Amino acid sequence: MTDAPVSESVTLQPDDVRIIRALQIAPRASFASMAVALGLTESAVNRRYRRLRADGVIRVAGVVNPGALGQSRWLVRLRCRPGSVAAIADALAKRDDVNWVALSAAGCEITCATQSRTRQQREDLLGQRLPRTAAVLDINAFAMLRQFMGGRGHYWAALEGTLSPQQEAMLGSDGSPFTESPVVARDPVHLTDEDETILLTLAADGRASLVDLAAAADSTPGRVSRRLNTLLLHRVLHIDVEIAAAALGYHARANLWLRVHPSAVKKVGRTLAQQPEIAFAAAVSGPYNIHAVAHCRDLDELFEFTSDRIGSLAGLQSMEVSPVLQHVKQAGTLLSGDRLVETPHTRA
């Protein structure tokens, strides 16, 4: 893989990309185990990881899935008055229950994803605050019905082949970390105060040690380990490796809104999930029944991808390609330009 500049002062080396791939496979693996798998020294892995994090290239964080707690997830498109978009996007990005914010449509449209932990929180945002904002001209909200790609699957296919199968096996890889699943669990999990503390600590640092988690929760490392495994097993939590897209050479991002024949929605969604350019794909309510996020190296690659490989899918009736002008927040992490920003995390 060739070097990919994030800015004039940051350039990824092949070993940096291999470390990112190792983290995708095992985000909480020790530096020692990563070093053995990658053929590097532990100090080199530690040093490179801390530089990648300090430079805003990657961030490892625990992300809560509200669907496991019985709450639905929504995608929202806002059409705003010219000149007001930046302020509204910034206000949305500051909310803990909004985990993804992007600007598109010549700077007049905001697309965001909500993952409210309670019904009251969701109704406050979608039913009260946004409709009363004078600068918002139009609101369209779409419920997520089935997720085909996302969470720990982010950029998974794009970095496939960076490590050998043997190296991935040494890290504990057992295939794709994300599998298609219902958005809202039929039997929601009820969190304890200890669980909430663990989740809050991991939101700030997904690699926080069991000792640190135990100290935060006033518990023991053994008990915290068991609770963490339970939260992961029931999909309440996933440990996400957020990547600044430009760091890997992906400079063209777009929201794809697909109208697909109802009988083809599952097949098209599953096909999208296998594409290395797709970072997220879900079936949604509304006039477009599939939403996806594509990351390409440039606009020409985006054109080729959407016209040839997506445009030829059986069952596709129409598609809107909406290039992202600015990514403000992704997976709960703020961005400044092309860099991820470390911010204090507060309870929603």
C-alpha cells in the first residue's frame, strides 16, 4: 500500500496501516500480542499507535447500540437556509444522541444519524427541537429497519489483504466482525449502574484496561471482564476503530439513497455490505428503502463505482448520489478538517 498523506505533516507508513488493520481485528489486543503478529517490537507498536491517535488518524472507542436497549435508530435529512448549516451541524454534533453528522447538497443539507438511549430523548430532538428551529426548512426522518453493514465492519473490506491470514489468525480473527441483524432487539438488555460506568469509560477510550474499568466502576477486574463480555455478546457495545478517511486515501465520500424493488432489498443490501467502498448500509423507511455510505479515493472512482457496480444491481429502480462536503462527526467522534478530535465524553 502506498503512503497516504493526511496533511502536510502526517504520512502513513505501511506499518501504520498494518497496525490499523490489527486494531480492526482485535481493538483491545495488547501491544505485545500485536507486535508478535506483525513482526514488530512492542515499543514500536506502542509508539506508532500513540502517534496515529495524537495526529487524529485513528480513535478506538466503545460505541453503544441503542437497539439492544430497545430503542430505534433514525437517519435524518435536514434542508436548511443558506448560511445556517454550520451552526446547526455543530449543535447536532455536540449531542451525545447524534453520532454521525455530514454536510452535503452544496452546503444546504445536513444528514445525521440519531441513536437516542430513550424515547423521550428521541422525541425531544425529532419532535420538538429541530421542527422549532427557524433555519430548518424541511425535515425527513427515516427509521432504520435492518442493518447490513456498519459498526465494527467499518472499512473492513477496504483493508482486507493488508495482513496475511496467518497474522489475522494470531490476533484472534474469526471472520467478519459484523453480521446482519435486526435494528431493535425483541428482548432488550437492562443496564446496571456498573454497566453504565463501563460504557462511559470505554466511550472515552475503547482500549481502557480492565484495571482502569474496575477502578471507574468500583469493582474488580474479574467482574468487569465478565460484564464487558456480556455487553459485547448481547451487542449492547462494540469496540469501534474510527479512521480519518483521508488517512487511507479516501477523499470522496457520498450518501447513497437507493430505491429498490421490495423483493430485492435484502439481496441488494447484502451485496452492498461486501463492497470495499461501502462503510455502512441499511434498509430504511421512506421513499428510498436503502441508505449506504460510500468512501472512494476520488470523484471519478465514485462515479465508476456507482454507475457500473451499483447501477447494475438487479432490482435497483433509482439512486441519488449525494457527495459529502464536510464530515462533522462520525461514530460519536468529532472531526476537524480531515482529523479526528479527542473530546471529553459525557453521559447522554
